[in-house]
Amino acid sequence: MTYLDTPAGRLPEILYLSIQKMQKAWEMLDNGIPYLHWDCDYCELQSDINCAEVDGLITPDLAWNLREKYLRMRKEDNSGPPRQNNKE
């Protein structure tokens, strides 16, 4: 497996390539350019991050840093079971 040293850390090449695609997708969307494959790029990167984390290729901390930076997720929004509305 090929690893690349990046500002985000040492990444498997496949993960690095997914990040590049996602960055291009965000750039287009942020500039108001329609991009119909955004959801595919998003899911591919999420999957690549998850696989790299589970396989021990990256640490859980690096995985969350990548999710926050490139998927615009927040760890605190994804911890624990969903809240239930107890109002009746």
C-alpha cells in the first residue's frame, strides 16, 4: 500500500484521492456551480475514511479530523444515540 505525507497526516493513497475529489466537489458547490455527483463523492470519502480507520491504517483521531475537515461533519453531532423527543 502506498502512503502519502499530507498536511492532514500520513494517508493511504486511495484516501488521498477521495479527499481530492471531495475538495473539488465542495469548491464547485461553494461557488454555486451545480455538481450532480457530490453525494457519490461524499459517500466514497466517508467509506474510505471508515475502512482506513477500521483496518488500522489511520487513527480514530485522524479519521475524525478528516471527517470534520473534508465532510464538514462535527463529532459532537455524531456521538451517542439520537435524542428522543419526550414532549407529549
